[in-house]
Amino acid sequence: MRIAELIKLTEVEGPGRRAALWLQGCSIRCPGCCNPEFLDPHGGQDRDPLALADELAALPVEGLTLLGGEPLDQAAELEILLRRLRARGDFGVILFTGYPWNIVRTRFPQILDCCDLVKAGPFEAAHHPDPRRWIGSTNQTIHALTDRYRNLAAAWPAARREIEIHLRGDAIVINGTPLPDTPWPGPHPLEPPAPAPRRPVLSPTLPLRRSP
Ligand code: SF4
């Protein structure tokens, strides 16, 4: 499977302490997408879903948030990852997809079988911002599939502007929900390293995750 980014510990991509995985490639192409670097299905890194699931299962986190790109564009690989992850232990799974809920529930039941909570629907700039935390536009819908996050779904927290700054080697990786129109100069951390002199880079990528 192709991934755009993995943050192994975050507190701004869903409730509690979680891992966040951005899958590479998206066929939906919402105008105003905040992660344009993640749209090319040939970009990012190639990872074996079983090995990635084992890596995730060993992390000291409550669960996993799946973002993109569009996670469901790699449904077969995603199912392999999630079934392995579920088999390895107690792991909450939250899926952010740009597909509307009627498509998700009819075309991807095998993925829903492995998820606890889904945010569904494309990013619509005309309906942005959204007063809900982690949600990009007011057309997007929330679906609790198990009891794990049902209380969260029933009393969804209010939006807040928040970012994390992660140090990775000589790069700085930023994720979260920054102020509108914040410039994010610099290459994606998974791109080939820039020629010398090397210096810390600001990643625009992980970012602005309000969408899908
Ligand atoms: S907002 Fe999400 S669903 Fe829409 S184009 Fe961007 S990655 Fe794809």
C-alpha cells in the first residue's frame, strides 16, 4: 500500500493519544483540498500492510486515525492492515473518508467491519469552516459503528486551532489544524532529501487535516 505519512503519536488527530496514518492518493479531488501533495496515487512510500500493522500494534497509543489522500481508494490493502491490527489487540480505529456515507456503507462494508468511527463526505469549501473539532466542512457526517467512541459522536467537541511540531532527523514535521491561510513552505518529508547544505525543513503536508 502507498502511504503519505505516519505519525506514531499525536493528540490532535482524534481523541486521546493515537497514531495517524495518511494514505497516498485520492480520486475524489475536492476543490480546496488541504493536502494536495497526497493526491497522486504514485507518490508517497510503498509499505507492506501486514508489517505496517505490526508496527502500529506495538505503539503505546489508544488507536489509529486514518486520513489521506483517500483511505478507501486502497480498500483491499487497508482491509489487510486493519484485520491484522484488530487481531493484534485492542485498538480503536477512526476513518476519515471523502466518500459520502451511502457509498461507504454499501461499497466498503469490509472496512467498516474494522472501524469504530467514520467521518464521511468530501471537503466542501463553501461549507468550511466547521464548528466541530477535526471536521473540515459542515456537510461531512459522523457515524459511530461501535460503543468505543459513541459518547464522542454524541457530544462532538468544538473546533480548535491546534498543531503539533515533531522533530524527525533534521526535519520538522507539522500536523494539526493551523490558522487559515497559514503558509507551509518546504518539501514533503518523504520526498528525496534536498542537496547540501541541508537544513531543517517545514513540512506543509500533514497538516491541515480537516479534510477529507
Ligand atoms: S479533501 Fe480529502 S477527499 Fe477531498 S481531495 Fe483532498 S484528500 Fe481527497
